Amino acid sequence: MTTLAIRDVIVRYGADSDETVTALDRVSLTIEPGSFVVALGASGCGKTTLLNLMAGFLRPTSGVATFDGRPIEGPSSERGVVFQHGALMPWLNVIDNVAFGLRLKGVPRRDRHQRARGILRLVGLEGMEERRIWQLSGGMRQRVGVARALTADPDVLLMDEPLGALDALTREQMQELILDIWARTKKSVFFITHGIDEAVFMASKLLVMSPRPGRVVASIDLAFGRQFTEGAKAGEVKAQPEFIVTRERVKQLVFSSRQLAEGAL
Ligand SMILES: Nc1ncnc2c1ncn2[C@@H]1O[C@H](COP(=O)(O)OP(=O)(O)OP(=O)(O)O)[C@@H](O)[C@H]1O
Ligand SMILES: [Mg+2]
């Protein structure tokens, strides 16, 4: 099992132009094997930038991102990505979307479809193999995105606001599904959201980020998601006084970091 680490990372966009944006400012964090790390922060605080570093799509301006002790130098199947805007291929059906990475690797059609079927079962999309993407609801599409990222059997799943566009009910069902997959596969997860309730419920480690420049203002160890995966009902977990107190505390942190950033403008 492997650890992903970010050390003293600064990311500055547009370094060659007049309009420089410091998206991340001296960010450090560690994703331990099997943990569920959630980054919570307002729009524009650098969450996707952070995920792009982990995925290997972007290099830091300074500092270092490592996986298993080695610098991250590009994308790899050991780090699977679920994109903020789905990024599915509408001209392919569900199973071919899920098996796409295996096709690129040259895995024969029968083998890749067999593997994709197993993963589709895991995300609750059994029987949907032949459907086209445009025939699916938003929640189903996100499940296809999760399934596609799982097919390569990555050590860590990087999820960029996978539930952001869903209605409240579907969103809660998907939170439970993702926690369930996390518990069953024992993978590490990095999950981005701006939902405070969602962050507190799902995280085993919650990182609260401040807006512009993005910094980690708090790192909090939590166990509500674990209570759910060990059998408690989501509604019961969220109704506990401890959950409510934590949620309010986190809300305060988010608001005070925003006020600080606005004061600095
Ligand atoms: N390629 C780029 N060039 C210049 N600026 C960029 C680029 N990508 C992001 N930015 C800027 O960097 C900051 C952080 O962007 P990022 O996409 O990481 O934020 P985010 O937290 O993911 O936001 P959201 O919640 O809206 O997805 C923003 O101010 C954004 O405008
Ligand atoms: Mg983003």
C-alpha cells in the first residue's frame, strides 16, 4: 500500500504574464493508504489544481508531489481520476466507456468486458451495459465515471466534485455508494466537495481550504464515514450531536477563512 504526499507546494498560473494567480500557497498534505481524504473549500480555492498535481496533469511551481516516495511526473494507472465534469464518451455505450482504459492497454475485448461487468456490478449499474451515456440520469453517469476510474485497479481514487451536479436525494445515495466502494475495495480516496455536510460525513481526514491563495487551514480526523461502513444508518450518523457539533465547527472554519481572505484583498 502506498502513500501520496504533497510537500510545501506552490502553484502559480500565468508566471510569464501580467496576471499571475497563486492557486496554491505552501500546501502540504498526506494521503495514507486506505484513508478517505476530503478537500473542502469555496469555488476557486485551488481544489482542482491540487487534484491535477496528484493526477500528474500539472507540475508544482515549487515543492514536490510524491507517490510511494517517488516524485509524480505524469498520469499513471495507479492514480485513477473521476473528473469534475464527467468526461465520458457519448458515442460509446456504458461498458465501452468503463473498459476504455483497458482497450488502450490492448486488453482483448472479452477480458475487458468481463472486468468492466464486475466493476459495473460494484457501482450498481448491472444491466446498463448497453445503454448510451445520453440515456442515463446524472447519478448513473457519475457511477460510470467512478467505474471507469476503478477498472485500472488504482491504489488511489482522485474524485473532483463527483456529486456536485446531482439532486439532494441522489447525492446522498451516491455518498453512501462511494463509502461502500471505499470500504469494500480498501482504496485510498481523495474527494473534493464544497458541501460541508458531505465532507464531514465522508472524510476520515478533512482538509479545510481557504480561498485565494489556496491553503490548508485545518486538518481534522473524523470517523463518521467509518461508522456508516461498519453498519450504522447514514441518517443515524448525521443525527448524532457529535456530528452536528462538528459540522458547525467546520462551517465556522470555512466562513472565518473566507473572511480572512476577503480582508486581505
Ligand atoms: N490554467 C489556468 N490558468 C490560469 N489560472 C487558472 C488556471 N486554472 C485555474 N486557475 C485559477 O486558479 C484558481 C484555482 O482554480 P481551481 O480550478 O483549482 O479551483 P477549484 O477550487 O477547483 O474551483 P471550483 O470549486 O470552482 O472547481 C482560480 O482562481 C482559477 O481561476
Ligand atoms: Mg474545481
